[in-house]
Amino acid sequence: MKHYLVLRVIAKLLIPFMLLFALYVQFHGDFGPGGGFQAGTIAAAAVIFYALIYGLPNARKVMPSWLVEAMIASGVLLYAGVGIAGILLGGNFLDYFVLSADPVAGQHRGIFWVEAGVAITVSGVMLKVFYMFAGRGRDEAE
Amino acid sequence: MISAHLPALQVALPLIAAPLMVLVRRGGIAYGMMLAVAWISLLISLLLAQQVADHGPISYHLGSWAPPWGIEYRVDALSAFVLVLVSLAAAAVVPYSRRSVEAEVSREQHYLFYAMFALCLTGLLGITITGDAFNIFVFLEVSSLSTYVLIALGRDRRALTAAYQYLIMGTIGATFIVIGVGLLYLMTGSLNLVDIAQRLPDVAERRPVLAALAFLTVGISLKLALFPLHLWLPNAYTYAPSSISAFLAATATKVSVYVLIRFYYSVFGETLVFKELPVPLVLLALSLAAMFIASFAALYQENLKRLFAYSSVAQIGYITLGLSLDSVGGLSAAIVHLFNHALAKGALFMLLGGIMLRTGGVSLHCVCGLARRMPLTTFGIVIAGLSLIGVPGTAGFVSKWALITAALEAGLWWLVLLIVASSLLAVAYVWRFVEAAYLRAPAPEATEKIEAPWSMLVPAWVLVALSVYLGFDTRFTLGGATRAAQMLFGAGG
């Protein structure tokens, strides 16, 4: 893709907006369509876009494989951690009511962290799938 | 305080352990965590069983949302019994795994192996403990997806096709289950099992409910390998890593049987399923076919893992046979056989894994004269085999006896003859192993002792010893199964 100047410039312009849109979808999940799953996919799509234009090795410098694997695990851990926090604060597992003095604020806080966990894991999984498909043949040749 | 949260911790503990194992990326640490998780899970399940026995069913509201709106975890006599079975199998298989995984799985994948194992345990415990129909589907997928990966990690390249075959069949099964759950939700507007059961009698339009029943029956039968939907099972058990063969043989199909019993008795109700529809007749025919055809198939296998995999299909036939009798006796025979068969099969596959480690294969010609070289392993296989046959003094006898008694209560004396006849087939296939291991001479160059390592022998022998002990002391197994059966008939009948 070295010679496609237009694509390279446009990609550089678009990627920040894609990431911003991912954050918008993530935080607007309370009020409209959106949430962690969609946001995670969009964020992963931005990295995949980068990989398509600038090549897989460059994308792996930005998002190394170990980081992607750690994202997959830590998102689940964050989700389950919210559940355990509910127990530690005297409620049931995944009880958001006790996460704040005001139960409604507690629900907001709980869903915020849970959705963050979902977004991290989903974008990790998407990238992992992409890396595995894109790396076929290349990684074995190295 | 902590005792009130045991139902959540039962599932959350392995669920949290799995990502932690991925984060530490060390096989040894992951093994240690898995060992701790498995043993604490066993402890939790025993405490839960105790609580249920003392105070009746436990209902835990996830997120403090009351059912039927929120997800409810419900532990009653039946689910407590199955929880103990699953976590006992994990507690025995994990210490065994260390040596067998070192030999069979490449080093850089060890931490992923244990993470998948933890997820598989999460799924199986979750299916059992949840009181929510859609949650059952989710946990079913958690356990199934991790199982596919675990099977594919087998050393043999055919493990990949075996895993793929299971993936296709398992996905069809899961799709049918979710269609069934969807139809139930459509007709009742609820996903909570207890709530669905209460609303079903008021549903005027019967056809979607019957369709839901049909979809669920076929889907779950695929997962529990009811003949003729068992085709995925022999390959999966044969080519999976040894410890996974043992864990799956002891738990996966058993949990599916639990789901079937749960839907039949606690959701649709015994009257609809067994009195108004010809379900018992179909179950009876398929169970008999499994008992005979799969046993005959086992007789012709050269690979011992495959031989005992076919034997599993036959033994599942006994379990569904007990179910088809539609009586407290038959149901408790089915439930007790879940446990007794799991012990024997788990022990068998663990011991076969030892043979695999030492001789490099488990075909019948590999085990010629093995009794002199691995005396403890072969003797363990013989005793577990006796339990499969149902010889008095083993746990297998207890469940066979309960089954025969239930058949006599129903006045089906010809069924008793068939049960005994199929047990003779079990004698024949176990004898093939005995003949090769004890009566044939070993190859002349191979005479030195090659007994399996202690870390593999001890867990397997614990299960063998339990199969003998539970042949005499039936308070927990038969007692627990009977209580569960009475509860189901009290609730659904």
C-alpha cells in the first residue's frame, strides 16, 4: 500500500474519528442504541483499518499480540470484578444498587464498568480473530 | 455472610480464575490456580448440598433483581446433587492433569488449557445452578465452546476433525435449544423456569408449546448423546487429551441429562410429557437401541478409548431408560446412575490416560500383558469395568438394581431381561481388555515395570475406591437421588 497516497492520508484522517465514534457509542449506550459490544467492535475496526492500509507489522506495533490477549482477559475480569464488588459492599453478586449511596447512581456506576469490560474484551477478541486470519501463512513463514 | 453467596461464588470463582490464568501466562501458576478452584468448588458444592438438605431449596437473586425479572440461581435437591458430581470430577481430574497435560499439550499452551478448563467448569456448574432458561443456553455455550477447544488440543491430528464434528453437532443442538427457549418465552413471556412452569397451564394455544418441547428434546438429546444422536461422542472422547476425556465422560453428558430432567419435570410437567405425549415410548425405544447397538459397537473397537466411549453411549441408555419409566423409582435410578457411571467412566479414562502416557497408545494390542507391567492401572480398570457391568459390591450394581426394581414396579419383566442381557454385553467388552492385559503375554522385549506416575494413579484410584465404597454406602447417592426424584414428582406431578 506504499503508493496509495490518498488512502494513506484519508486513513490517517479517519482513524481518530472512528475511535471517537467508538467512545461516543460506548458512553451513549445509556440513552440510545450502543454500548460496550458495538463500541468495542468499532474500536477494533479502527485498528483493522490501520492494519489494512499500513500493513500488519505496523498494526502489531500499535497493538501487540500480548496486549490483545490481555485485553480479552481483563475485560471479563473487570465485569466479574463488578460482581464481586457488589458482594463486598453487602449486596448480591452483580448488585449495582450498593455501588453508590444513591441506588440510581449505583446502577449507573455498575453498568458503566460492566460496559467498559464488555468493550475491552470485545475489541480484544475482534483483533485476535483478525490477527489470526491475517497472520496465516505469514507467521508460519517467518 | 459468605455462606449466603455460595451459589454465586460456585460459578464466579472459575469464571474469574480463567482470565487471571490468561493474564499470568504461566502454565505452572495456572495449574495451581485451577487446582485451588476445583477443590474450593467441591467444598462450595458440598456446603450447598448441606444447606439444601437442612433448609430446602436456595434461591439467589443475581443483582438483587427479584425473579421472574432478574436471573435466579436455584439450588434444590437435584441441582445440588449434580453440582457435587461436576465439582468432584473436576477436583479429581485437575491434579491428574499435570503430568498428562505436560505429555500431551505443548508447553506454551498450558495456561490456555487450564483457562479453557476453568471456563468449561464454569459453564457446567452454571447450567446446573441457574433457574433461568436463557441462562442455561448461555452457560451451555460457555461449556461447549471451551470443550471444542479442549478437544482440539489433543495430540492426534484427528482431534481437530473430532472437535469440528462436535462443534457442528453441538451448535445444531444449541440452536434447537435456543429455539425451544424462544418459543417458551413467546408463549409465557417469562424466562424463569419456575415462572414458566406456573404460566404454561394457562396457555391456550398448545402447538407452540409442543414445538418448544420437541426442539428442546432433540437439542438436549444431541448434547447428551442419546442414540442415534451420539455420533460426535466416540471421536471426541477418543482424540481429546486424556484428562479432558475423563472430565467430559464424567460430566458433560450428565449435565445435559440434568437439563432434560429439569425441562421435563420442572417446566413442562410430568403429566404433559409422560402422560399425554408418547415421549416415554420414544425414550424407551432409543434407550434400548443405545444399550444394545452401542454395546455391540464397543465389542468391535480396537482402540480402548473408543471402546469405552461407545460404552458411554450404552450407559446413557440406562439413564434415559430410567427416565422413560416415569416413576419415582425410575427417575431416582436415572439420577443415581448419573453419579455412579460418572465415577466409573472418569476413573476408566484417567487410567487409560496413564497407559497412553507409558506405552504411547491405547489400542488393544498395546495393552498385551500389561497387567505385569502396570499392575495398579490394569487392576483399577478391571474394578471400574466391574462397576460398568454392575457387579454386586460396586456402585454400578446399586444403579442397575434400582433400575431393575423400577422396571419390576412398572410390571415390565421383559425389560429386566433386556437390562441383564445388555449387562452381559458389558461383560464381553470389559473381558476383551482383561483378556489382553492379563492373559496374553507381553512382547518379549518389554518386561520392565512402567507403572503410571503417582499424580495420575492416586486421583484415578480415589474414583475407583469411591465406586466401590458407594456400592455399599448408598446414603448420599441413592438417598440423594431418591430425594431429588420425590421433589420433582411433588413439584411437577
